[in-house]
Amino acid sequence: MQKYLIKDILVVNEGKIKLSDVFISNGKIEKIAPIIQLSFAVKEINGKGLHLLPGVIDDQVHFREPGLTHKANIYTESRAAVAGGTTSFMEMPNTIPNALTISLLEEKYAIAKQSSLANYSFFMGVSNDNAEEALKVNKLKDQICGLKIFMGSSTGNMLVDNHSALNTIFSESEVLIATHCEDEPIIKRNYAKLKSEKDILSAADHPIIRNDEVCYESSLLAIQFAKKYDARLHILHISTQKELQLFGNMLPLKDKRITSEVCVHHLHFTADDYDKLGYLIKCNPAIKAEHNKEALWEALLNDKLDVIATDHAPHLLNEKEPPYEHAHAGLPLVQHGLQIMLHYYKEGKISLEKIVEKMSHAVAECFQIKNRGFIREGYQADLVLVNLNDTYTVGKENILYKCGWSPLENFTFPASIEMTMVNGQIVFEQGKIIDDSSGERLSFAR
């Protein structure tokens, strides 16, 4: 393994920014000091003028493999991830077939071992009738990120609306339970009402059909189950001001039993953007009115919201076309999630320290990931070097998603990703992917 010495770089870590040298050997961060001098040969990286961040850990992505590889796969999307500074990901079970058994879950791990440039973990899926199988992860809790429950609309057999199944999972799970919270009966009622009023629905109708009530009632139900059994609950992609009253910020993250995630698209877009982008930004939960975005920002900064993710969910462009019922929900974001947040840093909305906390530190702490998410001696060298004095414009020529498009196309970011390291190996440098290394399976201190 190549040894590296990063010289004169501004290290952003654990609430501080310090000028340091960083020595990397055997895939790990060996030493951090103001000046490091070595008596042996090492590849030196000039960090002057750059910032060093711990690699982003994205706790919610859909890489579509197996079964949906016409639009994405683990290899292509992990390439996009590392190009955007994401060094680890946790992928969702609604592939085809759904990851509802241990054997199907392990098949995904086998694919990632062969093809992923980033570190990886996969959620075990829960259905109305697989509770016994899902709970087998209790014996694998140091190897699997958690259980995923769709408490709302999903594909295949993934919608869980049976309270007996929910009682079983919440009462017996020894691992984190991640939930997609939208109330399916309310969605159906809203859709029927709107459809009776107009023949043709548009993208702008999506946040009316999947409104605040849809999200709030489902999130409330999940929290009620979690509190009943003192289960470890993590609610994904909070999108409404109303839901925020369900969360507190008085406890430190390590003591929270109920945590929450916000996604970059809910921090960046609003319902006003449907006029321009239409179905390109159709996603579940829906992007909603401006006041929700502002409330989410406030909750992120005051720690009601614990982590930032992307919910990267690629579809082909022809799958995003009208009519409303045909246009798939989800958008590709993993390559640009960190850059979106750096854009808001440049606008004075958020500090670099807070970005690192919410995209790296807090994710590692929330999921109890071993030896990642921080720039610490002895930790895996999952690192990203960013240039805050450069610009980067999203264009067809630099989009790495297999689907080939982005809702951010032609947007110019005020910062660029210069280099990404995964386990001490350079996987992305100055716009080029380096394919000769692979990520590792994440492990958890449970």
C-alpha cells in the first residue's frame, strides 16, 4: 500500500480547523501534527490552500443492483459517490428481488465486494410477513447497518402497514430501525380528491398529494412504536416543518434513541422549482413549500436534525416523463451532495465544521460505525480534499451517474472536490476516477 504525507492542509474535524500535516500508512491515518518529517520514502501531497474533510458517509442511497441495473449499479454509482467526496454508503433494500432474506442481502454484499470503490453496507428489508427472517440481523448487528421499514408507499412487498409486524420488529430488534414515513391511506385519499377535481395532474401536485399530514402522521406512528419499546429509531428524509415538533435537541447524539435525517434536495429545492424542473425533482417525500425548507435549515443548525444524506435514487430520463402516474419518484444526487452543502457554506448558511459534523461525524456516531467518520490517528483514511477557491459546473461531460443526468445540470458550485481517498488509497483525483482499489464492508461497534 502506498504511503502518503499530506502537507500544510487545513484539517476540518471535530469542531475545529487546524493547519496540519497528515501521514497515511496501511490504509490508516498514522499521525496528525503541525509538522511531520519522515526518514523514509513517501508520496507527498501538497495541501496548501486546500481543506481536508473526513469522507462523507451517506446513510441513504439506492444503487439499484440487483434487478434495476438499466438505470444504475453499485459500480457506476460508487464511482459517482467518490467523485463527490462520499467514501461510504448505506444502500436500501428495494432492489429486485427485495432484500428480504439474509441470503439475498449477502448477495448484495458480494456484488459490492467485487465492484464498489466506496465502503458499503446494506439495510435488511422488512415486509408485513418477514419479521422472523428480518430479526436474524440481531446476530449480525456488527456487520449490517440496520433494518429498513417503508411505513408508506413502496415497490414490491416492502410496504409495512401491519401493526402486528411493526410490534414484533420494534419490540425485538437489537439494531437501528430506519423508516420511510408517509401514510399510505392519506396519500390515496389526497390523490383521489385531486384526481376528481382535474383530469391531468402535474409535478406541482406531488406535494399536495404527499402533503405535511402524510409525513407527520406516519412519523408520529413510528415514534410511538419506538417509545413503546425503547427501540433505536432513525427517521429518514424529514421534509416538513410540522414533523420537527416530534424531535428534540436537548440530548447529545450518543444518548438519543430517536434520530432524524434531512436530505440535500429538501434543503436546496422548494415547490417553486417544479415550474422549471417538473418531474426531474419528483421524489418521496415530496419537495414542499419554501417555509418547510427554512424550518429544516433551522432544525439542522440547532441539532433537531442529526444527519444529512442524499437519498440518491436514479431513474432514466424517460422514466421521469409525464403523466404524473408514470413519472418515477427519485433523483440522482450522491455525486453532488457535499458540493451542495459547500455552496451553502459559501453563502454563509452553514459552517464547514457543521457540514463535517452532519455528513461524517454524526452518521458514524448514529450508526456506531467502527473507526470511520473522523480524522483521528488509527482511523481508516477515508478523506476528501476540497478547494474552496475553485468552481465546478455540473455538465453532461462530468456526470458519472449511469442515468446520465442531474437536476443540478448547469449549476456552478463555488468549490471543487480535488481528491478522495478510501482506506488510504486515492480513488479520485483532479476529475479522474482511479479504479485499482475497492471499498470495504462497514463494521459496527454494537
